[in-house]
Amino acid sequence: MRSKTLANIASSLTCSFHKPKPQILEGETGEGKKEPPSCDRNWAELQRDVLLVIFLKIGMMEVFRAAESVCHSWRKVIEEEPILWRRIHMTEHDYKHLHRGPFSLMHLTRLAIDRSGGQLEEFSVYTVNNCMLQYLCDRTSVLKRLCLLSTNGLSAEVVAETVKRQPLLEEIEIRVSDRSFNEKFIEVVGKECPQLKSFKFDKIWSYHEGNRTEDDEALAIAKTMHQLRHLQLIYNRLTNKGLKAILDGCPHLETLDIVDCYNVKMDAEMEARCAKLENKSYPLIPYLPQMYAINL
């Protein structure tokens, strides 16, 4: 609907902005009668601050696909205002044509990074490659939020290097696809991001590994992320030992989500340890490998 509306505006701008007003015949403007209001609007003359509000509301993809094609004055604002590009958020868009056409997400991501003018604060995407992360770090060092919903095609070394070059990071969300994103990677994140407040670590691949136990990653979190306020671990293999370490090492923790970490047993002791947390989500049932058996 937004794209259609903006397309209609673009179409209207190809015509004259000021159409002649309908003529009022003599005798038709007596007492009590008003001249019909004009519906004409010069979209190209909207004030810059109004345009900024509009562009921020419709989102980055609609700015690319429609808004910047409306007229020269709109495009000028879009290209010259870094405030529009402080947050790159493309986690919900169709990646079927990731590398194709004028609206390929790789091309648009690179363009958005350029337009941010070094002021980029959030980088949230479904997937990128190693080269794109290197491109990002060459152009900004003030990221506060990094979200990677897929690490397919990414190496743990490059993601770790990205984190090292963004010392202001406060939020990291990452959905990992292989074992290279392990406790060593987590230690790098914790040591290089002293202001980290939120860490979400999704090990979806370990879902098929049964009820193995492993606390190395939990111990790395406890050792390095002392300022953490929010922690989400998905399909992690930590046990009560690892959870106790996290509670001891992260004294400022406010929210904890381990709902899919089935090796944790929420007994009375653990319930008492977690009582101070404002929000918490625990495993609902023990892990039952036979329920999730998959023939690969």
C-alpha cells in the first residue's frame, strides 16, 4: 500500500503541479456558498523535516523502491541526510534475488552503508557475506547493535574481527550455523565489547545433537560479559553448572531466556538463584531426543 501511494505521487509529479482551478460561474458564489477547496499539492515542496519523518516511518526499503524516485528534491534529501541511514534493518525481506537486479539486497546494503556517512548505529540483516562485513567496518566504527540472522557464508573469524572494530556495541544477536562460533568466539565478543548489554546466541544447528552437555560457552559468557542485562541462549547445551556461573559472573542480569536449553534442570535451588531476575523463560520439558529424531 505504501509503495502504491508513493507510486501515485510519483506519477502525479510528471504532470503540472498547479492545475487550473475550476471556474465558478457567475451567480454561483452567493451567500453561504464557498469556493471548492483545491486538491492540488506540490509534493516536491514539502519541508525537509517533514520528509525526514515520512521517510523514517515508511522504512528503508520503501525509500529505495519508491520515495527516491518521486522527484529530485526528495532524492536530494534521501542522499544527503545521514540520519535516514543510521539504522539498517533488513531482516524480513525476500532474499530470493539476493544478488540480482537494481534492488538486490547486497547492492542496497552497500548503498545504505555509504549514505550513513560513518554514523551507522544499527546493522540488522538476514544474511551478508564476509566482504560486506569488511566493507561495513571500513566505513563505520560506531555500531551499537549488530544482528545477523544467518551466518551461512560467514566465517567466525570475520565476524569476530567485525566485533573488534565496533567497540561501542551494546546489543548483539546472532544465529550461528556451525561449530566455529564457539566459546572462543564468545570470549572475543565479551572482551572487545565492554559496553555489551544484550546478547542473543542461537545455535539452531545443535538442535539435532541430542542431550549432550557442554558448559564452555556459558563459562565464556560468565567470564567476559559482566555488564550484561539481557541474555538469550537458544538450543545451548549448558547445564546448571553453566547457568550458575552466568548468574555469578553477570550480576546486572535482568532478563534470561533459556527456554530451549533442555539440559538445565530448574530445581528449587535454581529457582531461588533466578528469583531476582525481572523476566525469565525456562525449559518447559526435559529434552526428549526421540521426539525430534530426524533422518539425515
